[in-house]
Amino acid sequence: MRRFFPRVLLSAFLLAPAAALLAGCGPQAPAAGASMAAAPELKWDELIPKSWDPTKRYRNISLEALRDNDPRAIQMLDEMRAVWDNAPVNVALDGTAAKLAGFVVPLDSTQDGIREFLLVPYFGACIHTPPPPANQIVHVIADQAFKGLHAMDTVKVSGILKAARYASVDMGVSGYEIKSAAVERFVPAQPK
């Protein structure tokens, strides 16, 4: 037993540095210090599984006949909200490097700037109700606070896209997250 313990300990000390050097060398993890500039830029519709159709259930219902205070309309809105909050994500994108442009919905704001926010595809999303489906909201935690960033500013976010639910009490449910995200202001190209 005495001989076994030192061998195990020695093996652990020798293998730990090797494991540390190899960490993150998997097929989907970027190499240490690698730029996210090479990450593919996604379009928002790519985040939605092709088979998902949230309107299918409501196609044969005459919504014009319902008033806002009609219990059937309220029930339908509650059902739709549940479907949107549980919207499926595109699992093929889980764990991939990605870039996505969108609008900022701040979740924190300090004098150092905004570090955590929801990224949404269109102006006013999450601030006005109802928020978009979960597969159209990305929870972003930037690698550092971004000064001068405000609600509905346009940004481009780069990082590893993960399928993960995050529920904000006021703003909606996200189906994706990007942690340690690189954030930059987004300025659309001007037509020539």
C-alpha cells in the first residue's frame, strides 16, 4: 500500500500539467487566446429549430372576434406565453463559437457600465410585452463591464453559445447564453 500511494501521487503531479495544457483543445472550444473574429456570424432565425411553429395551434381561431377582456383571449395569451417561454433551441448550435448582433436589454448597470444583459433581435423587445420567444433571447455575461452602453443600443456579441434557460422576472426567458462574451458596438454598413 505504501508503494501504491507515492505512485498515484507522482502520477497525479505529472498528469495535472499535461491535463491543464490540453484543456480546451476539444473540437468546439477555441484555443487559448484565439480571437472570436473567426466565429461565424449568426442570423436570428438560425436560433429557431426549423420544425418549431408556435402559431400552428392558433391558425383556425378567429382572433378578431375576441375582445381583450374575454376569458378565452386571456387564456390563449397565457398559453402562448408558456409556449414562447419554453420555445426549443437549435441544439446544433449548443457549444459553438458564434457572433450575433442585436439590441441590449440591461440586467445590471453600475458606474463601471453594463456587464450582464439580454440580447434581443429587434428594438423594444423585452421592454414592451410580450417578450420574444426564449429561442430569440440570449443571456449575455460580458468578460468586462461595457461603459456607455444603454437599453436598446446595438451591439455585436462573440463567444461560445450555450443552450441554457435564464428567467428574468420582468424581461422574459432566454433560451441561450454567452458567458465571457466579447462585446462591441454594432454599426450597420452604410449602402454605397
